[in-house]
Amino acid sequence: MSLLPLHEKKVRPLLDAVDRLREVLAGEPIKLPTIVVTGDQSSGKSSVLESISGINLPRGQNIVTRCPLVLRLVRLSESQARPYAVIKSSLETGDGKRINCLDAIGDAITEITSKLAGNNANVSNTPINLTVYKHDSPDLTLVDLPGITRNPVGDQPPNIYELITDMISYYIKPEETVILNVIPASTDFSTSESIRMSKAVDKNGARTIGVITKIDRCDKGISNKLEGNGKDNLQLKLGYVAVRNRTQEEVDSRISFEEARRREQEFFESHEELCKMSPHFLGTQQLATKLMNIQIDRIRETLPSIQGKGSQRLKDIEKELGVLPQH
């Protein structure tokens, strides 16, 4: 029996409700369960999102993500319409711009980013909302943030590091947030800047997951790092997943995401060390499944608190309106 009808009946309404609240409560102090994607510049953050979503995002040498991107992935049933996307900045009213060709999504993000953050390499706190409807999509909502850069390049403001880290801190501080840290395999996990920031707000690693990229460059002993074994290895309660993203050559050759998944699986099966690991630690499909489970668990855990905060906020607003002069 397919799990899709059961998912659509029980899970999809919860996800839709939270996404609607996300728009309605923009600017309100009530925080919603969110998976926030962080990482150093050039850590492979955009490539991870591309692999999960199956869409091409803007690419470049310096900062590519310059505004928070709220990426909502919605799975279409086989009987539903062709894939499409809807995009708008959080400053816009209405339903947003419909994109019928998914290959045009990258240009649409770049266009709105330029309006919000300018044509140089500056950043903006104003989110871009992108909803992608696809038949093979996981049901997920992710918030992608600019990669951490320490030194300004070109037209970037001299305080670019502070602007980005302040933005990241704002998004990862709420207890409702799950922090997805993207870390290259060759990096010392414990000294990663994004890990350092997440540990400042999540000291025990209870709501942090590590996604390990550039796995073809990993050192010997990577399995211990992924499993969190050994006193010198960083333990995260949500664990780690290693992924093999498309190389730049594969992107330029326009290989499909399906072919990229096949090559990813082939890589793990042929790797001397990783082939011996449990599949729970390996691959984009495993990551997507893990994130969907984490997301729905987080929503169920926090929904009673959100309802309570929402009721209290309505009472506060009613009280504020009650003291306004009558006309």
C-alpha cells in the first residue's frame, strides 16, 4: 500500500497550516518550527538544496544566497497538474509570480534578490518565499541563509561578516528551530564556524543535524566522525548524513538529478570505508526522509505551545485595541 494517501491525509494539513502561519505571523514574536540551513561560504549549501529539491538554484563564486530563501517543497500526486513554482518577496502582497518552467527558478530568485539586496554582493534580511510543486518532491520547508564569509570581497560592505552572522543568529536562536549545518568532509567539524554558532544556542546539539558535503575529499576515519564516535568527534543528537552533490562539471554537462542520485549511490557502494556504514548515514534520499521525519516531529512537539502563544497574542491585541479612542 502506498504511503502517499496516508501522508496527504495526516501530514500535509499540518505542514500547510504551519506554512500559512509563517506568512501570517511574519514580524510577530511567535516562532514556528523551522529547518534553517547554515554553513560557511562554498560549503556546498546550495548544492545540497538542489539535490533535495531537484531544481537548479543560482550559482556563483562569491555569496549566492543574499536573502533568506524560504523554500517550500510540495509533493504533487500523479493525478495533479504539471510541476510549477510560485515566488515572491515577503514585501509583496498577493499570490506571487507563477513559474511554469522550473528551469527559470534560478533567474527569478536572482531578479528578486537584486531588488532587495542590490546588484553588488550585499545581503538583505527580507525573505524570498519560493514554493515548488513537483510529483517527486519531499514535503519540506527549509530556510536557506547566506553562507558565512569573513572577508569582504568587491562591493561587499566591510561589516559583511557581522551582517550575515547576525542574520543567522536571529534564525537559529528560537528553540523551535532545527539547525541544518552543511560542513565539507575535509573540515574539522568542531572548528566549523556554523557549528560554533549553533553550539552557542544549542549547547547539547539537541536540535542540530550535520550534512557532510564534498565527501570524495574525506579523510580516513570519516565513518567515526559521521557516527560521532570518539571523544574528539562532535556528537549531534539528530546525527549526520553524508551526501555527494553534483560536481561543477556535472552541472555544466546538465546531468539529471536522477543520474546524480545514481552516481551518489554508486560512490558510497564503492568507497572503501563508507560502503561498510549503515545506509542511514548516507545519501540525499536518506537526508530528505530524515528531514521530513524531523520536521513533522518538531511540528507535533511545538504545536500546543504555538497555539497557547497565539491565543495570548490575540488577547494582547484585543486589549491594545480596547484602549484606542472611539470614533
